[in-house]
Amino acid sequence: LRKAMQVVSSVHDVKAQRRGLRSSVAFVPTMGALHAGHMALVDAAKARCDNITVSIFVNPKQFGTNEDLSHYPRPLSDDLALLESAGVDMVFTPSEADLYPSGFSTQVQVEGLSDVLCGAHRAGHFAGVTTVVGLLFALIRPDVALFGEKDFQQLAIIKRMNQDLQLIDEVIGVPTVRESDGLALSSRNRYLTVQERAIAPALHTALCEVKNRLLHGEATDAVLQGAKEWLLHSGVSRIDYLEIRDSNTLALTDTPQNARAFIAARLGN
Ligand code: PAF
């Protein structure tokens, strides 16, 4: 008989629970509003460790002043039901006051990797992510933690933080889960209007086209320029970036070897 899933909401209780655990622990940090992408992280976690711990915390430190903190979706009871049916052992749902008590003054910042791509467009975002993930690693003390490749820069930064600070055994990336039309699953997809939702898969189409043309030896600049024009023509409002970078260092590169195409674009709001 499997033990019922524990929902722990205080820092004090999560530390007490952890002290009592002898099994290997896989950790999946989330901001809730869970979808099949998160559940793929849980499945990958189950293949690795005996105990699966998930956190749900909408982390204010990683939201910019004009971002969606106040209306970020928080369907907690649906999330807990999903995690329970997936066989998760513990869910940590801390409050902001408990995680960041008054006087909290520490920031974890990974230099270099956090300065490019989304780091150049979302001031302070990655320091907010690494601060909360470092803190959650300290509380949960997992053996491994799992993150989606959808946020590939976040994954690279967390891997670097973990390598530098020697926090846990392994940070594992899990492939992006997509809708049948190619749109990557995201808690924020629910913000899209019907018209925007119809345009959104263009991002995936453009990435695939870029990949195919580069693998056929076409010049990077021309391929990227063509893809940007096509995206704007398809109804995307603005492109923050579309670049080819090395998968490990995130340095710009012209060759597709060990590289990824990175895109951030805006649709409506
Ligand atoms: O990817 C996310 O959902 C968040 O950035 C994370 C890793 C849970 C930190 O708040």
C-alpha cells in the first residue's frame, strides 16, 4: 500500500520531513498550474529515485515589475490532485513570508550565462530563479532535480550554479512536451486569445525550419533573418531574439554542432 501524499507548507515542517527520509529524493520545483510538461518531469523523477518531492511556489523574485505575478494562475487543488494521482510523495507549498522572512538579503547570481538571451530582456529574472532554486535545494536536499528543456537557459544556469556550489548530485533536463501542432506546453499558454493560440505554433515551425536549413549548410544570418520575417508575417507581434548558441556555454555560434536555436517572441500582451 502506497503512503498518502504529504502536503507540507512550512519551512519548519519540510526540514523535519527531510530529516526522517532515508530514501533517494528526486525534486521537481514548479510554480504550479501544472500540465503534461510538469508531469513528464515527475515521470522522469520516478525513474530515478524512491521519493518524489514537488514544490509549488509562484516566486515573486523572478517576476519583473511589468510581468504577470498578480494574475499568474494558481489552481492549487487541481495541481494537488494531479500530483497525488501521479504518485508523488511530498508537495511543498511554502508561503512567501516563510520562504523569504523579513531580513532575507541573499541573492544567488550566475554571471555570464544570465546576461544573454532572456537575461538581457528580463532584468533580475534569473537571479530570482537561482535564489529560489538554491534555497529550495537547501531545504529539500534532493539527490537530483529535474527541469524542462523548454526553459533551456534556465536549465543551463541552474546546472552551472549546481556545478559551482556543489549542491546536489545532478540537475537533469527533460525534453519539451508539445501540443500536436508543435506549441510547447506552458502554464502561460492560457493567456493566449483564440487568434493568438492559432498563431503561436509558428514559433515551433520557425525553429524546425531554422534547424533544417542550417543542417543543409545555409548561412546562419540569412536563415535567421528569413525566419524572423516569416514570423512577423505570420502574426507574431515582436521578436526579442532568435539566435543560435552553444548548448553548454550559450555562446553565439554559426554552426549547428552542439548548438540550439533560441527564441523569445511576443504575441499580443
Ligand atoms: O521553471 C519554473 O517553473 C520556475 O522558474 C522554477 C524553476 C520553479 C523556479 O521558480
